[in-house]
Amino acid sequence: MARIEGLYDIFITSDKNIKYQQNLTGRTIAILELPTNRLKVLETLINKILVEVESISPGVYVQIFE
């Protein structure tokens, strides 16, 4: 996380454990957690994903659910 912070505004992942594996306190990068990495499922969620990408604030952790 330290390597990408400052280079990117948002980190998008399907890793459900990232919030437990990384110290997110004080981070300025926004994190968007997807429910899966399966394209068929993500295609059905594209509108939710786009809304979150457009509205997410720095340092916020958001989960999208199916």
C-alpha cells in the first residue's frame, strides 16, 4: 500500500482480507473491495462499481456486495 499511495487515487481489489493484512490507518488512498474477481458477476455490478469509483473519497474503504 505504501508503494502505490501517492501514485494512485483508488485501489480496487477482490481480496477480502486486505483490511486485516494491511494497516490502513492514516492511508490517503481509497480502497474499493469487489465481491469477487469473476467477470460474469462483475459485469452485473458495473453500475454500482462505477458509482463508487466516481464518488469515493480519499482514505475510505468501501465494500460492494452482490
